[in-house]
Amino acid sequence: MTVMTESVKFERVGDISCTVGEGPLWSAREGAWYWVDIPAKTIWRVDAATMAPRFWSTPEMPACLALTTSGGMIAGMETGVYSVMLEEEETASILKLDAPAELGRGMRFNDGRCDRQGRFWSGTMVMDNPNGSPNGHLYRFSTADGMSAPIVSNLITQNGLAWSPDGRTMYLSDSHASSQLIWAFDYDGDTGTPSNRRVFVDLNGYAGRPDGAAIDVDGCYWICGNDAGVIHRFTPQGKLDRTIAVPMAKPSMCAFGGPNMDQLLVASIAAGAPEGDALAGATVIVQVGVQGFPETPFKD
């Protein structure tokens, strides 16, 4: 069955344009959206009621964010996983929590989020990687156990990390052009262990490269089709059932949120966008008529 690309309503979030917008995140306790601009070393926040923006500069590049149970924030950055404090001024202070031994010069963390038990997961990548060096790894971090050894290795551009609503399936992608695969794993929430890795979707057969992802209440997996200006929705069985057009060519990651968890915030990338992409780097709120599953905060 052919799935037609849908046009949906969207609202641009201010006039913010990011070189590499990533890591959108909804904070229900604040009624606000967060996301990052990686090379600009910036964390953005927009109040959902007033749409008033704020930003904080960070000492090194932030790539992914998660809220914490204590009311703070945790981030995967260039040299490790950090606790992030957003000060009254426009500068964030950071405290290093841990770092993997394999995180070498010229690398950084990339996509990340918490599992349903509140452990923080993120993967690493080589920043200047035209040849597709598979030196990235996926790690698990918790307050009790610290940083794990590499759990998934040989990743070029780790992305697409997500968990099913019941936490029993973990998803992971590699968005590099030479891969473009999305995998599913069985997930043991008690031990934080993925197993039975298998190809969930080979996105080489669809528009775009698999970038950041989100999960809805039906357990469907929403993945940004970078370079193609779309977001795909796959059922838990790996069947494509919706493709949503977005107004920028390089959507990077999406996140559900809003007061009813029925809005999809989509970040995007200006770097390398095609000429004429007027909204390259913009962040937009898309109405997709589906509720998302809330993110679990990091248990600190």
C-alpha cells in the first residue's frame, strides 16, 4: 500500500534559526519546550503559553537533553555527560558526571534520552566524518552505576533512540548515508540490557535519512527523514502508515508535548540545507492529531 505524504498545519517558533537544531524536549512542569543548537553551544527554551524565548550559552557543545527528577537537566556533550544548571544570566554552568574511555578527540555525544526506568542513554560519533568511521558507541549512564562499557558499537552517526511505551522495546538508528538503518531490540528494564537486535526499518527504501525520533501512545515510532523534509510514522510492526511533510528540508528530531501532549516540536538543521530552503534551521510545532508518550526524567 502506498502512503501519501500529508500536509499538516505548523507554527514556527519565533524567528530562531539553528545551525544544527537538535534534542527537542517538553517540560510539563514548566509548560515549556527546550532544544539545542549544537555548534552554537546554545540551549533554547520557549514558554508554550507566551512563546517567549530564552537561551543559555554552554561551555561546550550540547547534543541531547533530559530532565531530572530533582528538577534539573542532564546533557550529552563533547567530553562526557554533564549536569546542566541554567542560570539567571544567559550562561549555563555544567558539572561533569562521567565520560566513557572511548570518547576521543574530535568526537562528541549525539542523540540521547532516558529509558522508562530513568537511566540516561546516549551515543557517540566522530564529528568530522565524511568517510563514515564506525567509531561510535551507545552507552548507559545511571547515578548508581555510572557510565557503562559500550553496549552497541560500530556506529557511524548514532540516532533515533527511543523506547516503546511499555519499555520492552528499544529503538536505535544510524543516520549516516552508508547505513540508514533503524534497529529494534528486546529490552530488559530491570537490568537495562538490550538484546535480540534486528532491523526494524531499512530507511534506504524511504525518503530521507533516519535522524531523531519520538514515540506516540500507540507505540508508533516517528522518525525524521533528514534531507527529505518529512517525518515518517512506523507501527510497532515496522509498517509505514503516515508520512508528514514539514517546511524544512533537514528535520533533525521531533518530540511530543504541549498541554495535551498532542503537539510535535520539530527541530532542523541549516548547515548543508539546499538553496531556497527558507525555513532551514527553524523550529516548528506541527499538529499531527496524535498524542505522544511522555519522556521519563533521569533518576538522580
